[in-house]
Amino acid sequence: MSSLWYLVRSDLHRHSGLRGFKGFLRGWFQPGFRYTLLWRFVTYAKTPSPIRFIFRILLRRYRMKYGFEIDKEAQIGEGFYLSDHIGPVVIGPIKIGKHCNIAHSVTIGRAHSKGERGRPTIGDRVWIGTGSVLFGKIQIGSNVMIAPNSVVNFDIPEHSIVIGNPGKIIEKENPTKHYIVYTLEEK
């Protein structure tokens, strides 16, 4: 598991390459980074403490203010980018890989119907567009772009684009090349 500070630095850098203390101050005023930072602090600290309690209060406040909601059981890799556009984002207790982008009005959660029970697992370098819905026990491969307003309840192979409702898969080499930027791996 990565250290908390590396995760925070990696998340901050995804916001236009921000680094250092000045970058942190600029990032604090971006809703997506602010919420992600507080979520990381709350989920990383497992033992009760006054600081964790304060972070939980702040996280609840910003959940109500921005409409972002990430389950405390979610596992999110480094370089997570939550869009700074205020709007509902609901992420259930799922697993998300490294360097993923989530736009506003996205819902990712479990399915409850017979044969469809389960939660999505999302690979590395996945871009999820505005208004998309992902649900069920599905595997999203690495380097995948999910176009805005797509509905996904099926597995998606690596190096693909998904478009529409119902979603249609189009194979494409490196579809997120110009969408997943400012990763700490790039130097």
C-alpha cells in the first residue's frame, strides 16, 4: 500500500501538475482535490482520533456542498482525479486502479438483481465521462475511455472506448492518451 503522502502528492499532481506548498494551496480551492484529500485522510486513519473526527466532519460538509460521495470502503489507487465540476458523483465500495478520472454526474455501484449482484472493478488509466453509470459485477480493463452518458453493465477489455446506452465497445490503442495527463510517472 502506498504511503498517504505519496497518494496525496499524486492526486494533487493530476490537477494541472500542481506540486509543493503553493500547489497544495491552489489545489485546496479545487472541489475535486479537496474532497479527495479529506476522503484519503478519513479512510487512511483507522484509529479514532480528534484529527480524524475533524476530517470526518469536513468530509461530510463537502459531501453535502459538492454532491460527491465516495464510500469509505472504496479502494482507490494513486493519481485519482475527481472532476472539479460540482455535481453528484456516487462511488460505492469498489476498487479503482491508478490514474483514473471521474467526471461529474457519475454513478458507480453494485447491482442487486439475481445473477447481476456485485460491484465493478476498474483498472488503471480509465477515464469515465459525465453522466456515465457503471454497475454490477463487471471488470473494466486498463486504458479505457467511457464516453459521457454511457451505461455499462458488462466487462470492457483493455484499450477500448465505450459509447452509448446500451454501451458499444470500440477497440482503440491508447484511447486515454490525451485525457489522462499529469501523472507522477511523467517526468
